[in-house]
Amino acid sequence: SQVHAVFTINPLLDGVTGVCRDGDGVLSVNRWLDKEVALDRFNLFQVTTSISVFFRLRVIERVGKFDETLGVGAETPWRSGEDADFMLRALAAGFKVRFLPDLFVHHPSPVRSFSRAEIQRGYEYGLAFGYLLGGYRYPFGFVAQTWIRAFGGMLLSMLRLRIGPGRFYFWSCCGRFLGWWQGRRKGSSSG
């Protein structure tokens, strides 16, 4: 009903995204912005996850489906990113999407055990994130910031003697770099 109301009041708006909150009302899943913004190719990673995005039918009809080579269950190494890829295609087609921090869906916070499986998932998500950045030709400075953030998380964790998080951030950083490299190569071979 909240999304319907937003679309009714704003007929020219093509899509909205909101935040995720767990059962206690605490923000989950992402590090969300705290203000309303129009989405662009640089801020979308802070305000987009597939479970909190809503589009008008006209967007789906023009942009198409999720890329099935991306995301959990894909038969590729890219185990996420289908939502960001869809958003990038929608923005490139000229659709207007806004992030509304007061709009939220319920989703549990991920439990951080830093198990082998979780570290593997961090690596796979890093691969997909890097792959999108490389394939969509993001500026090197923007890409390097994502590596520095993950590498910084690893260093800070190690300084605090938190080995599990340190490994998670290390492998996430490796995935981001390798994915970016492969995305760049794919983009140059297809372009």
C-alpha cells in the first residue's frame, strides 16, 4: 500500500527502492543512505537490493528480466548482482527511480558466523560486484574505493585480532578484483 501510494502521487516516477529492517526495526542487509535520493549508477549500490525495489510494469516490459547468469543459483561464478544489473539497465534506458528511506520491507539481518560457507559467499558476491563494475566500465577511482574498503575491513579486523572477519574481507577484496578483471575482459571482447 505504501508503494501504491507513492506511485499514485508521483505518476512520472518509474520505480522506488527502500530499506530493509529486521523484526526489531533495525536496518539490515545493506549500509543504507539516510536521505532520499534519485538513483544513479554510483549510489545504487547503497540503496538497492532485490527485496526492496519496486517498478512499474512499463519498466519490466522495456528492460526485460533479470540476467540469469547473475545471482544465487546461476551456473556462473557471479552469485549476486542481478538486482544491480537490472537497475543499471533501467537507469540506462532513462527510467527515473528514487530511494525513499522511510519505505521499508522486513528482512532478517544476516547472521555473521564467518564460517567457511559465509567466507565463500563473500568471495562469490565480491566476484559478482567486481564483474558488474568491470563490465559496466566504472571509473577506476570508484572501483579502487571498493577494494580499499574491503582491504581496510581486513586490516582493521586483523588489528583487532578478529580472524574470521579478516578472512571474510580478504576474500571479498580478492573477489572484487578478480571479478572486475573478468568483467573488463568480457566487456572488451564483446565491444
